[in-house]
Amino acid sequence: MLRHWDPFHQVRRDLYRDALAQKGQRPESWQPLVDIVEEESHYQVVLDVPGLRREDLAIRLEQSVLTVEGERKRVEVENGKPLHHERRFGTFRRVFTLSRDVDGEAIEANLELGVLTITLPKRPEKQPKRISIN
Amino acid sequence: MLTRWRPMDALQKDFERFFHDELLPQRFFEGFFDTPLGEWKPALEIVEEEELYRVKVDLPEVKREDIELKVENDVMTISGQRQDEREETKAGYYYSERRVGSFTRSFRLPKHVDDENVSAEYRDGVLTVTLPKAAVSRGRTIDVR
């Protein structure tokens, strides 16, 4: 068999073999956009998770590492033909290292209108004290 | 056929494909440079089903009353405002990826949409617009006698 001589074949193959292999193995994924805000008494981690329900999300706290994981499931419709798609689906994981002044026992999470808000209160002793003047 | 041998062409094409299609997180940049400050571009999806078209738009934290749907000359426009409610209380942003502000997405409706019966639902931060196809275009079988 005669084949077109491609002097760069080897180079190219080595160049992106690994990356492509990895890509093929990775399941579909996406990353929700995140804001981290500091208030006087607490921090807030806010994630855009449109379409997700409570049961699609898992929040874990280990030592001072907060992990938010979830899955955005694609709803396939039989005979549905996608004409245009920008929305992304799949699993995600976002990991945050917390500041030492966070009170891990008092973390709260709330899901509303496709936005997950995690409130991380600061330990009382770390909050600025207000001293009144008599 | 004789073609000029250009060994670099294939390599260049591969580079382009690789860095453009395979590696770059295009979605990350999409809408970032082409939308003016104070605006954002929500992700949109259009799926054609047998009897209808379904349009979904990711609109996290947008209030129902802040979404406007309009059909004009076969063009559907979904616009609105995502309000930033934390603005006044924040002590500091450590990190900010989420975009707020106004948004507008327009697309041309397929000709055979029954625009009198378009309906929309907003739930969990996702807007779903259902556009039934007009009866005539669903196709029907005609008996040959």
C-alpha cells in the first residue's frame, strides 16, 4: 500500500495523544459559575446551578475543605432534534478551602431559582467587636 | 492530480484544530468579550420535537417578572434583567464569575410555528418556551385512491 508521506506524523501523534485520550475518557462535564463574598459575620459561596434540584447536589465538609458536587442531567426527548445548544450538562465538582475562622458546624445551604447559596458563618470570637461608648 | 507538497499545512491544520476545538474552553470565553459590560448572555438551547419546538434558557436568579418574551415578525426575543442584590451589603468579593445585568437573546422562529399558542414556564432558574408547530406543517399521509 502506498501512503502519503507525512514527516510530522510522529510529532503530531506524540504531541496530543495524551490529551486526546484523556478527553475521550472524560465524561461530559460542566462547571457552575461561582462567586465568593465576604460579609462582616460570614462568607458566602454562591453557585449558578440552573435546573438542578436539591437531590442533584451534594455538599461536603472535610477538615477545612468544602466540596460541592452535582450532576446536571440532560433530559433527552425521544425524536428530539437539537437545533442549537449552548447549555452544558454532566457532573461537576468545585472545591474550596475555607478560611480558618469559619464555624464548620454552622454552615447552611439554600437552593433557590437555580442558585445555590452556602453561608459560612465566622466564629464569634473572630467577628469584630463593637465597643459602645458610655 | 498534482498538488504542491506543503508539509507544514497538515501540521498547521492540526494545531488549529487541536488548540481551537479540543483544548480551549471556548464556552468559558463565549459571551465574555462580545457582550458589553453590564450585560450577559444566558445559554440557550433549541430542540425540535415532533409537534413542537422547545427552547430552554438558563436564567439563574432571574425573577419571573423580570423576564420578557416577545414575538414580532417571526422573531422571538427573550430579554430581561438579572439583579445584583448583594451589591449593597458585600464587604468584599474574593472571587466573581457570575454575571449580572441585562440580557437579550433573539432567534427567528421556524415559519410553521403556531405563534398564538406559544407558552412559557420558569422553574429552578430555567425558562422553557414551548412553540407548537402549526397544524399544516406536521405532515400528513394522503391516501391514494
